Amino acid sequence: MHRVRRKMGRFEELIPLEEAFRRMDSVDWKQPVTETLPPQEAHGRIVSEDTMALGNIPEWNRSLVDGFAVLSDDCAAASETNPAVLAINGVIEAGSSSFSRYTSGQCTEIYTGGLIPEPYDSVIMVEDVEVGGGKISVFARPRKWENVQKAGDDIASGSVILQKSGLVRPWHVSAMTGSGTDQVRVFRKLRIGVIATGNELFPGSEGYIPNTTQELLVSYLNRPFLDARAAGVAHDSREEIAEMIEAALEKYDCLVVTGGTSLGGRDEVPESMEKLGTPVFAGSMIRPGRTLTLYRSSGKPVFSVSGIPIPSLLSFDLFFEHFLKRLLGFSQYRRTVWGKLSQPVSNKAGYAGIYRVRVRGGPDGTQVDPVKSHGTGTLGSILNADGTMLIPGTAEGFEQGELVPVKLFGDYI
Amino acid sequence: MHRVRRKMGRFEELIPLEEAFRRMDSVDWKQPVTETLPPQEAHGRIVSEDTMALGNIPEWNRSLVDGFAVLSDDCAAASETNPAVLAINGVIEAGSSSFSRYTSGQCTEIYTGGLIPEPYDSVIMVEDVEVGGGKISVFARPRKWENVQKAGDDIASGSVILQKSGLVRPWHVSAMTGSGTDQVRVFRKLRIGVIATGNELFPGSEGYIPNTTQELLVSYLNRPFLDARAAGVAHDSREEIAEMIEAALEKYDCLVVTGGTSLGGRDEVPESMEKLGTPVFAGSMIRPGRTLTLYRSSGKPVFSVSGIPIPSLLSFDLFFEHFLKRLLGFSQYRRTVWGKLSQPVSNKAGYAGIYRVRVRGGPDGTQVDPVKSHGTGTLGSILNADGTMLIPGTAEGFEQGELVPVKLFGDYI
């Protein structure tokens, strides 16, 4: 009698979020592809193995101060009353060097960063000597390696520059380049195709709606280690959707399909997936996004999400972050900060709730302000949000003053 | 007598950081250029004016549930014992609509997100009616606008989507597109040229050093609202440097010149700038980076920084962040979080100190771990850092357990 009820049947037995994660983890996903790049091109990528320094940084001993490079033994007897006097045999500016000029009783003027030639083993600061007539007077025996940064002291040959699954930042590139590491093994950019479905997305259609969800997902996924693209817009036709998904599976490592997920009275995506893949889970107890369904197709994930912008984004992102951890070991997708909740937030029993929040910092610590939202599809409530807070399905809510984790949105996402 | 001392003279009277900021603020910098873009292309840019919604989101009244759109007056007398019976005249799926079909005593089946046609003013949830024989029975009078998201309820026409100087994120694009805002005024990408100086940077030179500083700065400045590029490598020649700077001033809005800043015994950059610009300040009491010198040239900033990678990056970034705030009003360059310091950190009296830190979060709040560094140029100490902590020159240090602000490095920088 209740036609609508029947339609919702597919989602009547929702599993908890943790069970959905477990199922995702247990799937034998297609292994990610890796590639070898010069360090400069690896900026923003995820390394697929521990990356080592091939050589030392600095490569040679370097001066930490402006002063005079000496052999400490030449000043062995130096004292206030009986200074050692050394002839200045030249000058070493940053980067340049004057190897093999030394003869006993000589020193070389040197500047911060200058390479210290053999056999010098110490640099005396300019403030600690008297200079005149091409000579310096030294009033105390310097310690061996005083004011010297020894070769490999910054980064030693063979040490780990970046651990497996870490993100390559500019200083990692410098450390690789500087230590002679000219190749780095990284994961290929994960290729994500976003397919939108819905008759209403075609200009001129009755009740035309701009295709904001696809655009939102693609631009949100614009990260240096991902390659996300719009992979087509399909009508509400099982055949058209199936064809588009099948073609996209050839090109992409991961698919997201928006709309046609049955709560809106249409069921085209599940129907079109019948022959293309096997469901990992069909919906879960999260809000928003309980209809999010994950399929495995040729070893690749196909996420079927709502067609409404914010619910589809927030729910997809929750699972996608977990997927990146599972597939690449990558744990820096969204940064977590902890702060005190400024107001209580109640949560629907059994459902893991994704709440938009603002984060304020100050000398009293970090404050987390929940952002009010009415309705599931509201854009207004995300415009000023800094990130999201997840309340587990086992919790009825979070109390005021409670210390809660917030997953920040990217700085420039 | 002390040749080295004389060379350092230019930096003997260093000003405090706050004074350096004040001088930067008081300069009449060239006004930034703005441009008008479609919202999609504005993603990652900084808006140069408040950006308003041209229309409502949603554009029409929409259903928040699956159920039946009704005119509440048609159910005025409905009760448990005397239900109102309405004929179902059609169905409205998400996005589609069936305007002007209604005649008195009718209802329309509707799904979440469906546009509600005139004159309906309420949606009754499917769970609350009995359906059969093409009719529904309604057992209570619905409230007017029950389960209806009214036009403009998410984002109202004329409301602010993004305030001046805010960063355009994917949801701002959706809000603009969805509300009919098809043009947005943003700052043109700030064009930053990085010039490296030093004989040692030329392959084959004595004491050759890879040009890591220029590369580090350019890749660090890779942000969607900036356009940073390498603008040449010059020998330690006053004329060559001056020529390169002059040419770059034609192309860029802001210049950074690495090396040749006199503590290394060379003074070519200050000499080459003599005819090209006026100093805003020459060095300041910060560590690392006390030699950082700012010039104004044709209304544009020219930053002369150390040639050593990490000191040049950290000191430049401190001033550049302030410059972005001053010029564009932009305050989201680096995100600040607060946490408890796990160990005391002592600071050199009078100097604002930039310290690399790690940030750990957990149910005990956010912990800040200082990263040990030896020597100023150490790359090793930044490889695992999450951001920096600034200790003001007025403070001798921060105590263990003190709540301190940390400026995070970008997520994917």
C-alpha cells in the first residue's frame, strides 16, 4: 500500500559506520600504481616507500659563524698572556673554498656557511680574536669542532628524509636535492571520475537545476596527489548510466556517482551497477549521507552518493579519507585539531553525525562553535565553517565544554 | 682593525620586529590589481569586495521529506476519525515539477528536494498518511509550511556569500552558481619573482651548491592566489643583480632576492638596490633572518633575504604574511592553532624567535613539541615540523605547559 515505503526498503537495514569501514577495509582493492620522479616534480605527492638521503648535508664541514678557520693543535698553548699568532692565508666566502692552501701556523678567514678545508677542525669567532697586519691573535685553545657544522650533521647519508605514505613538502625536496637523491618513488595521482546523474541537470529540462554537486566534488578534490575530473552527466536512464560508468572504469581509479540513489524515488544507479560490480555496503548509519553506497568494480571503488551538494560532499569525504588511509596509508588528508565545544550538540541515536563547525583560537585555547543548519542540503551553513566534527552513533551528543576533535577543511580548498 | 666587524655595520642598529611591521604598514604600496571571473574560475582566489547572492537558494519552495504536497486549507477539518481524503494528481521527483495541475481536493506525491508547485503550502510525510486507490487519507491538519524549505531559506537574495578578502572555497562557488551570481571580483594572482644570487649556484663553479633556496621559496609559494616563479640566477656582480632586478620589476608585483646580503662577506644586493629603490628597513631583531631587508621599488616590495634555505624561508614568510594582510586584507595565509608547550623554550633577549614545532592532538588537548635545531641552516629540523611558533622579543622564552599559538604550515604545502 505504501509505494514510497517499498522504495526505501533497500536502506531499511543500515549498518553502523564502523561496520561500513570494516567492510571497506576487507575488500581486496586494486593496488595503487607508483612512479619514479625527480624530487622537484614530486612536490605534493605521497611517497610509496621510505625515502632516504643518498649523501650528507652538509656535504663538507661548514662554519656556523663568521671568523677564522684554524687547526686547534696550532693554538694548543694559546692563553690570555701568550696568544697564538696565525697568519691569514686567504678568505672563504659562503659556498667557496680554498683547499690545500694551509701550512702550519696559518688560518683562513671564513664566513657563516663557508666550507672548511682540511685540515682545519675549528672556527674561532671574529669577536674572540685580534686582527692586524695579516695575522690574528688567539687567546685560548679552541675546542675541536667548535663552531663547525660537521658533514652530515644536518642530514646524514642513509637517514630517512620522509617515511612511507608521507606527503612531499618543499623542504623534503630540498633535502632530497641537497643530499643527492635524484629519484623518488611516489604514488601516481589517484584518478577520480565524478559522474552526475539526473534529467534535471540538462539545460532546458523541466525544473532545471545547475549541476553544482559535480562541480563541488571535483573542485573540492583538487589536491596535488589527486587527479579529479568530471566524467560525464547522464540522464535518469539505467542504460545510459551503466554505459558511462563502464567507460569511466577504464580511465579512473575511483568513481563517484551523484544522484539516482533511490530516496528521491529513482533507483537507476543501483540498477545500473547490478552487472558492473558488487556492493560493499548499501547505506550506513551516518547523517547526512545514509544512502551512500559503495561498490567494488574491477577492484576499484564506485561511490554512489546523494545528488544534493553538501550531504554528498560530507558523506563521500568521510569514506574517501578512510579509503586513502586504507589504500595509500595516507593520514594527512584532513588535519585534526582539538577544541572545547561552546554549545551542546545533540545527535540522532545510532547515527554517526557529521556536524559543521567553526574554530576560534585564543589564549584560552581552541573553541569549537557548531554551525546551525536547517535542512540537509543547506549551503548557507558551510560558507563560514572551518571543518567538521563527527559524533559517533554510540553518543547522544557532545556536552558544552567537552574537548572534541575537529577535522579541518584544507587551507585553500 | 676588524674588517669583518665593519662589514656587519649595516645591521648593527637592528629595529624590533614590531617596528619593521609598522614601517611596512606605513609604505604607500602599489594597489593590487583586481579582475572579474566566473565563479568556477575564482576557486582559490581572494575576493576584493563583499560577494552577494543575486537570487534565492532554493529558488523555489522545496520539500524536506518524501510525502505529499497539499494545500493546508484542504485539510482544515482533518482528524483521526474524520480524515481528509485527497486525490493524488501526479508525482514530483527531485528537480522536476508539475505546476498548475492542482485543483481543489488534490495533492501531489513529492520527494525530498522536489520543487513545491503553487498553491501547495505544506508537505505531509508519507509515514503520516494512508495511501490507496490513488488517494491519501490525512488524519490531522498540517501546519502551514510544514516540511517545506522556503525559497531563500538557505541563502537569501542579497545576502553576503563571502566577505571582502575571503578565500573562495568550493562551496562559495556552488553558492554563487546556485544563486545566479555569474561574475565575482577577485584580486589578480600576486606575481612573485624569486631571484637567486651567488657564484656558487652556477654548476661547475668552485664550491658549487645546488640552488635549493630559490626552488624552496618558489614551491612553498605555490598557492592558488599567488603566481610565484624563479626570475633568474645572478653572479655576485652588482651590475648583473641590478639588471635582473630591474627587469623583474616590470613583470612581478613582488620580488624576493636570495643571498648577497652582506653577512657572508658580500654586499652586492644592497649595492645594486641603491639606485633601484628605497629601504623600508634594513634588518630586524628576528632569528633566524635578522638580515632580511625590505625595499620599496616602483611601489613594489623587494625582499632581500639570506641565501640559506630555511632561514630565508622562515623570515621571508613572517613578513610576507604581514604584507598579504596589509595589501589584500587576507588573513588566512597560515592557520593558527593553540596548544600546550611540552617543554620550555628559551629565547635570545630582544629577538623575536621563529621556532619550528610539531603539533599533537588528543583528548588531552593540543600539545606543542619544539623541534631541536642546531645551526641556523638545518633542514633536518623542519622535515617533521607542522608549523612555527613565534616568541616575541620581549619574552625570555615560553614555559612548559604554557598555551602558545602555532602557525601551521599549509596542509599540502
